[in-house]
Amino acid sequence: MTAPAGPPQGRASQPSERAQPANRVHPLPPEGGRGEGTPLNTPRIAFGQVLHRRLQPVQHAFRYPVFFLLLPLSQLETGSSGIFSINRRNLFSFWYADHGARDGSHPLPWIRGLLAREGVVATGEVWLQCFPRMLGYVFNPVSFWYCHSAEGELVAVLAEVNNTFGERHNYLLAHPDGRPITAQDRLNARKIFHVSPFMPVRGSYHFAFRHAPEAGEHLARVDFIEPAENQLHTAISGRSQPLTQSALWRAFLAYPWMTLGVMIRIHWQALRLLAKRVPFFRKPEPPLEETTR
């Protein structure tokens, strides 16, 4: 379910206020070509921040610096070198089993199959935004799969959500008519998956995206609305650059415990909410459907 809207309200960790780049990427090379050496379709790393701002029933906000990967799935293996590996232990690593089918298979056929079953035409590049494993550990509260048309325009986003109970759910976001998703659009999804014991499983999410690897600008914003009031604003944003060894060392030296810190911070913020006497909701059974729209 979608609805056009203006830019997200507030200043949830957004890049500069100048004219914003389109949600467009470099089209895939012709069949049989790989496009090596093209900076527009090779893995990238972004440095930015995560923001949470709770509005109801009490105000509670925090922001943390983070880095995250942006991986074009057709060129996934090109990023594996030095201190970053694919499906192999290293200082940084990306494992197929952490995403998609979670059976160790390549994630690209999985997302292609999911899109085909849902009737979404997105035959261009698919970029996966996620945290990598650091020293073998990662927890991704949400990963975003940016799915493009053959012309390079963003036409669907899959939000792959994990909770701390080992469960996951996917929200597939696309316009019903298949038109491109712009940075001004809001895409709505009914909340049916338990994430936090301090938020009920009802209401809806409002998503907004800016995904522009060519400009190096990235923003994913998710607002929780229940039933008609803003309850929570969240965002992850950053500026990206090619995934080089020097950029990875910069990430490690600046944030050596970031992936472990994600889980620690989740529990620390939970304790703060308990201290503020925010209502507690028991975890329901997860939805039967793995993916909803």
C-alpha cells in the first residue's frame, strides 16, 4: 500500500538540504558483461548514523554513529579481498546464510524469485544494505534490498526485519502500478511482526527512501503510526564510498565493536524504557506469512 507524500518531516539524520538525487542506479551491463572497474555497480561502504525518536507515551530519543555495507548482488564477489570475505571468516565478512533463504545459497536468485511471485518487475540491479559481520558477529535489526528496473530506477524495496527472538519478517514495498519510487514517496505497510516489547503489534509503518549510490547519499526512514498518531521515528542514513581496504580499516578503528554494540544498545535502551514505565507488550506468535505487502 502506498501514498505519495512530501519529504519526511523533521530532521531525522538526513543528508544536505540541496536538491536531492533520484533513487536511480547505473543499469546492469549487457548480458555476459560484468562491468568490472565501474564504480557505480561495485560494493560500497557508508558512514552515518542511526536515529530513534519515540514520541508516545513518553519522549525518548537516541542516535549512534554506524557504518553499513551496500552490496550490488550481481557483483557481490568483487568486494571479497583483504580483510573482507564472502562466506569465510575474516575481520569483516558477509555470509549468504544471514539473508534471504538463509540456507547458504546466493541471495540474488532468492530475491528474484520473491519479486516474481509477488508480480513485481525489477530485473535490474539489487543492492543489499546491511551490517557486515565483524569478528564473526552481526545482528541486523533491518536490512534493505533495493530492487531496480532494467533502466536503473528503484521500483521495490524489501525490508528484512529481525527481532531478538530469532524471528524475521519481510515487508515488500512497491507502488501498485510499478512506477519508480522517489525520495518524496511514502510507502505504507501494516505492522504484523513483533520487534519491541514496548510497541504493540498493530498500526502501520510509513517508509521513505533515498538510495543514490552515484551521489553517495542514503537514507531509510521508518515511522510507526498507531492508530493515527506518530509514535516513533527511526532512520539510518550515511554517505557512501567504494568498499576499499582503507575504508574498512577506518571502520574498524572507529567502531571496533559496532556489530556487538547493536545488541548491547538494544538492551540498554530497553532498560531505559522500563525505567520510564513505558507499557510492556508480550510477544505474540509470528505471522504465518514470511513476506507481506
